[in-house]
Amino acid sequence: MSIKLRLILSNIAMITVPIILFLITSFLLMIVFLGDIREMATFLPESHNYHKTKQEDTIFFLELKEKSAVNPVELMSKEYLKSLNNVLSEIESGLIIRKNDEVYYLTRELENIRTDELPEFGTEKSFRSLEEIGEQTFAIKQHDFFLKDGSKVSLFLMRDASPWNQFVRTFFPILFGLCLLILIATNGLLTYFVSKSIIKPINQLKKAAHFIKNGNLEHSISAARNDEIGQLTQAFEEMRIQLKESHEIQKQYEDNRKELIAHISHDLKTPITSIKGYVEGIRDGVADTPEKKARYIQTIYTKAVDMDHLIDELFLFSKLDLGKVPFEFERIDIKDYLTDYFEELSFDLRKQHVELHFQFAPLGHYQVVADREKFKRVLANIINNSLKYMDKDKKELIISIDSTDEDVEISIADNGPGIPEDSIPFIFNQFYRAEQSRNKLTGGSGLGLSIAKMIIEEHNGMIRLESTLTVGTKITIILPHHSCSEEATS
């Protein structure tokens, strides 16, 4: 249930519940105060009376009306009127007869009444009505008629309704206070339960936010509701998970940065130490022959070239990582491009006794969008990495191209020693080497494959590696077709 609907229902309950409780309590109080609720009916107008039969005073009043029509002279007789006292006493009523605005007869119970405030002639009431006469309240039945001499006569059958008045005066403040008490209690309870259902999950969110503020991203909260707060809780939990993932990524970046610095320090310090050693050998006269001195100088030059290559790769890696390397993309046929590239490479491969096999389907579709120089850097890094680790007498490189409806796959396979399975997931990480000795004879800077991957990703492509120990390693580059590249760009 949503909070909006819950508040609407609580507001409805705040109105209906007090009304129902008020009516029930009023009914009970009426019974307590009057003993029998039927006693109340004797003071109410007959139109509100629940009795199905006429009351005694009504029957008596009808008899007097009939008498005024049949024998008005006898009705005006004082002896006859006095004979009615017993009946009036039984029905707890009094009788007043007014003739031409003068009181002709009244019973002893009504001697103190202010007769001048009685209803005027012509306002006959056959049904009981409550009237204020002086400081008292009476239930009055009135009958007006004419005598034969033209005199106007009003007959009043009256009953003291002060108990009703007293009841109302006593009962109303109690009912008002009770209504106020019920309203306060109902609103208080509904407000408590509704606010509790809202405040409790908010406190949980507050607690979770406190944990996050203190750096604890492990404290999770579950959304057990489907209302707005439940949705907020779910969004908060998703935010916590994203923050945790971002924190872990940031920690990984920090670890990678520390590892990068450590590798750079190692890979730069090692040739510098060698250079210093050879320079000291020349300076101290250890290289005492021209041949030895030339060998020392050649070693110093080789180490400096290695350092220059490492710095060049570091510089390229940093620019690729920051996205600041400009790419000059153009449409090329990758089959023709690789054919030209391997013709240039074949001379060096023959010197290293490496057999190169280039396989492709002549009618395949090989149009891609690529940066010629950057892609040549990818091929060089992959092939050089394969050549450094080849340990067999017959060294082979097999390059194959396969074309599908969506992309072009370029595979470079060697017959080297292969890569351990536990090292494959990390092979494209910067400075990672499956051979951990960091020997320059069997490994380079450790950035070659990382740079290759970053360049391929800039081409909207993918690169993956498969390797089997003692069999060899295959790296596959996947580039989208030229048409697919145009659609992705547009």
C-alpha cells in the first residue's frame, strides 16, 4: 500500500472512527442517565416517538377535542374540569383553558406558570412540541375552538419537560468532552501507527547512511515494502552496491598504480644499474683493451635503447589510458593490409628461422575502419611477444582471417610454450608477465599486450587469447565491418 493511500485511509478513519465511537458512547450514556431510553420518548414530539400506539396523554387530548366539538358547555364547566384531575395526575400533565385571552381554568401544578407566554389562539398543535414558558420547558398540546357566543377558547395540555432540559444541559458538555477525547485519542493512535510505519524505515535509511558516511559499505538494507519508502530503500541499496563496486574499482586502480610504479622503478633501475657498472668499469680502467671497451660501450647503448623503448611504451600507455592519443581512421581492406605488412616482416622472420603462414578466403569481405599505424603497433606487439617466447626448433606463426556478417576476425597463432591457465585472465594487464623473472631475454616491458588491447578497443573491437601449454598461443582480434562501423558511428 502506498503512503498516499495510507494517509487517505487514515484521514477517513480519523473522521469515521470518532463518529462511530461517539454514537455508541452517547447511546450508553443515555441509558445510564435515563435508566430506560423509552422515557426520553415521552418528551419528544410524536413524529420522533418510536411507539407504534398512541400514548395516554394523546388519547386524553383527543377525548378533550371531541368534547369541545360535541358538548363545549360541559367542557367549560368547572366541576367537569376538576373531575379531570385524577386523569391528569396519572398522565403527569396539567391543563390550562384560556378564554378570550384570559385564563379560565388551570390546574394546581401550573399555578406558577407565566400564562402570558402561552402560544396565541390559532397556533393549534395536535402533536407534542417543546416550548419555553418562563424559565421552564413544557411539552404542549394545544386545541383552539369557538363557543356559540363567539368566544375564542384555547385548551393546553402541558407536561413539565424540565427533566429533558436538565438532561440536555448535563449531557451535552459530557458528550462534547467525550467527542473531543475520542477525536484526540483516535487521531493520536492513527498518527502514531501511520508515522511509525513511515519513521521506522526512514530510521533504517538513516542508519545505513551513517554506515556509508563512516566508510562501511557492507551494511545492506532490504526493501520489504512496495510503497514510496520501499522504492527509496531499493534505490538506496542499489546506490550502496554501486558505491561498493566503485570503491573496489578505485582500490584496484590504486593497487594497479602502486604496482605500476613498482614495475617502472624495477624496469628502469635495472638498466641504469648496469649502465653505471659499465661506465665505472671504463672509468676505472677495467676495460683495458679496445675490444673490451667497445663491448662495454655497446652494452651501455643497448641498455639505453631498452630504456628508451620502455619510456616510449610508458608514454603511449599513459596517453591511451587518458584517451589523448589521436587516431586517424580510414577504410582499409585488412587482407591487403596484412599481405603488405607480412611482406615487410618476412625478411626478419627468416633471419629468426620462423615460418609464416597466412590463411584467408579469397572472396571474403574484409573491409574495416582502422588507423594504419596504430594497428601496425598492435600486430608488432603481438608478434614480438610470440617470438620472444618461442622455444621449439621449428618456429611457426599462423595468421588467418575469417569474415562473418558483422565482423572480421584476425587470428595470430604460434607454436610456443603456451601460457599457464591461471595466468590467462591477467595476460592483458599492464606489466604482467606469465614468466615472472622479468628477464629481458624472455620478456619485454609487460605493456605490449595491454597497449594492443587498448588500441583495439579504440577501434570498437575486441581481443581475446587462447593458450595450451606445450602447444602454443592464439590471439584473436575482432573488428566490425566497415558498414557496421558506420552504423555505430551514426
